[in-house]
Amino acid sequence: MAPRYDDLAVTVLRLDPEAPIQRTYHLMRFPGCWREPLRRLAQAQRGGDVASIPIASLNDAITALVPDCVVTLPYAGRGDDDQDWLLAYRAVNPAAIFNLVAAWVRAQKGTPEQISLTLSQLHASHLTWSPVHLNLTAPEDRQRAMRLLPMEIAATLSRPGATCPHNELRFLRCPSADGAEIMSWPPERIEDQTPFSVKIGVSVQTLPTSDELLVYLSYGVRRWMPVRGKLAFDHGHSVYLAPTVPYLAGLENSRHFGTARIKQVKVTERDGSSSYGPRWDDALARVLKEAGCLDRLPDPQQLVDKPLDYLQRHGDAAALVYSTGMLSAEKVSAGLSVADRQPLMDWVTNELSPHLRPAAPLPREKCTVYKGLGGISESRVSAAYLGEIVGPRLDIELLTDTDRATQYALDRIATRLGVPLPRAEQFDEVGVRIDLGAVTVGIRRLAAPTIRADLDRVGRRPQAAVEARIGHIADVLGQAANPTVALVEIAGLDAYERRRGDDPKFAIRHGLLRTGRLSQFVTPVAEPKRPLPF
């Protein structure tokens, strides 16, 4: 018999307010005076009005070559104000940062005159570091803490001399688009040609109903290519770089991995013939070439042909990430067993004490599950069966806007219950009660436009907007007295593609759940594009 577990362990940590994390960081701001010349350059390339400056490739170059920095500005928008851009433990040489900026500008697709004009308006003196003392537990530092806490945790777990007793693992920091990541190095099982590293991802998140910062830890493995394999033609492949000497002049070496990507591209040979070979990814490669350090990276062809040679190096190591399909047979599974996760979690918890403490396990809770309803046929549900599942009473609430959607729902309910129902226009908040003998079904229609409206986020945080909607649902609907199902007519994901923060579905579902209702969302019934044949 399988063991019974009364608790579900979670890999979540909470900040301890009694032991706050306080330290001085260095902040570099993206100069507002750079935006207009950079916008003009972008407009010359793309034409039309440019709302933001595409600095993603610049940030990628910083991530690859200056891993001591945390990039906090994904794009530079309108306006002329300076914006927080880089955060670091130490003041990295601004001249080195500016050299990367200049290389990035030269790598843009513009005429020599446009590039020269842009560079003439950017100056290294515009880049300065300023110390900023932060308390990562304080509410006023919450936004910065969400970026810096992962960095702080990764630095603690990868500090010199820190070793996890489980398999004597030592970790290095890795760049990460979100949060932070550490990875064990050197890799395991190199001698078996099944190399992999243990990785721990660190992210800080909030629940929509709370402002508390929660640290989420994810455990897994990163598998490395041991032999030559297949490269994809439609996307790049990640390479982790651990140089012993910084690639860029003016920088100090650090205990970090850098990252870059190689891509299979079509190459025209001297004799006019074509072939395919690995090259460093175009956008980043152009910046690195202009910075004069592309040739410092490993030769991508050699890395693909003999990846194990680079994995075994003590210095200037490089590791090509394996992904499904690159080899004919997978040599290492993608997951990490519970037997490995538990000692890793124990070590992390001990290293981060007393500033962070593990969240309590989730206890087993008794609840009512309406078994059997999901697998029954699309035909009529007998009253006896329904009564056996939900008891003597079931309420159905239609939070619908249009008669068309309401009628569609009523037609389906009538089919499942096997009884006729009034038309949609005859339903209101009082509704009807249908006595089926073994169970009484109540059906009512609630327009409730304020429940289904977009989230009102003006002047408040998302959590406050969600809580306001949950409270509003409780005020309008009250607590359900019986098993209740709420059918909510609301626009689908496509309607919120450009404004995800306005989507109220999570808040609605959470509010209905808090008031004792199961919920199902339906999109508005679309009018047919052409008349239906009769």
C-alpha cells in the first residue's frame, strides 16, 4: 500500500521581519538624455513613430559579459527621465559599460552617418553609479527587493567555500531573465559521458491577494551535450561560459557563468556552394563583434563537434545545453528526484537562516468532491444520480450579459436535466426552482456587470484591485447556502492580450470560490459570419 502523506512539502521561503536583509548596492540609471537620439536611430531603421527603444540586445550583451549586474529595465520608453537600469554589488567600471553601449549602437542597422550622429550624443560621463541602501524587508523597497532578493540568495549559496553536503556540490551563479539561478560545477558524470549539473532557480513572487514577498525555489538538472548532435534551424541553443579572464577590458572576473547562444545558419563558401554551420546568434554576436570580444568566445564549430573537451576544462570552460531531440537517445532524465531535492532544500534553508525561513507544509484538508460528474455522458443526468452527488439542492447562477449566451446555457441545462425551462428573457434574479424529486435545482440570472468588469487598477497595486473585486463579489452575491455553480460570460484571453493586468478572471474565480461557488467561464456567443443554411 502506498504511504499516506498528511502534509505536502513546499519549496517556498518567507522573509523573517525580525532578521531583515539590509545592504548597500550600486545603482546605475539609464540616462534620459540618450532616449531621443536612440529613438531617432530606431525610427531611421524602422520608420514611423517609435514608442520604445529596443535595448534587449544591449541587455543580453550585459548579461553575457557583465554578470555581476542585474538588469532591471527591459526597455527604454518615452520621456526624458533617467530610469533605474542596473543594480550591482560593486561599481563596475562605467567605461566598460559604455564600451558595450557604443558597440551596441554600432551594431544597429543604420547608415554610418546615423550611427556617428547617435554616438556623438552619448558620453561615458552620463553613466554613473550611486550607492543605494536597501532593506529588502521594507514595504517601500518591495519592487527592488523582487529583483534583488534572488540575486542576494544566489550570492549566498554560491559564495567561495559554500558546499552542499549532498554529493559535495558547489554552485556558481548563472544569468537569468527572471529571478536568479545557481548551477553545480563541475558537472556530474563527465566520465560516463552523461554530464549534467544540478540547478536551483530562485524567484520572488506575490500572491494576488497579498503583498507578502515569497521566495520560490525550483530544483532540476541542466543536461549538457557530451558528443556532437543535431542543432535546430528555427531557434538558437544556449551555451554557458566560464572564462578565467573577462572578455571585456575594464572588468574584473567573477564567480559567474555568462551565457550566449549559437544558431545553425546557412553559410556561403568561397566556391559559391552553401552549407550549414553553427554561429553565435546574430543580435548578440553583432554587439560582441563591435566590442572586439567575439573572437574571445569559443569557436562554435569546435564546441559543437567536441563539447566534452570544453566541459572538462578547469578554465575557460564552455557548456552546450542539451535539449530533447539533439541526440538519438536521451542519456539523462530531465527531473530531479525527491531523494535529491530534500537534502538540497535542507541545505538551502540552513544557509539562508535566519533571514529566511521555510513556509509551513500544506496540511491535508477534508473537502467535498463531486465525484463522477466529469465523466458522465452528454445526455440526461438522472435526478437520483445528481442528488447522490450534490445532495438535495443545487443552485445554478448565470452571470451572463446577453440573451443569446443565457439561452445557450439554458438549452444545455434543459438537456442535462431532461426538463423544459423558461426562455432567457423570462429569467431574472429570482429565477425558478425545479423539483426533480431527489434534488431541487434553482436557476437564476444575474447581470452583475460590476462583477464581470475589467479590474480597476488606477492608483493601486494589483493585489488591492483583486481584493476589491473579491470583496465586491461577497457583497453582491453573499455566501452560497447550497452547492452552487456560477456560469460567467466574459471575454476570452485574446481580448486581454495587450492589457493582461485588466483581466478580472482570477479575481472573479477567487471571489466566487470564497463565497462557496464553483465557476466556469464562457466567452460571448459569436454571431455567425454568414447566414446558416436551412
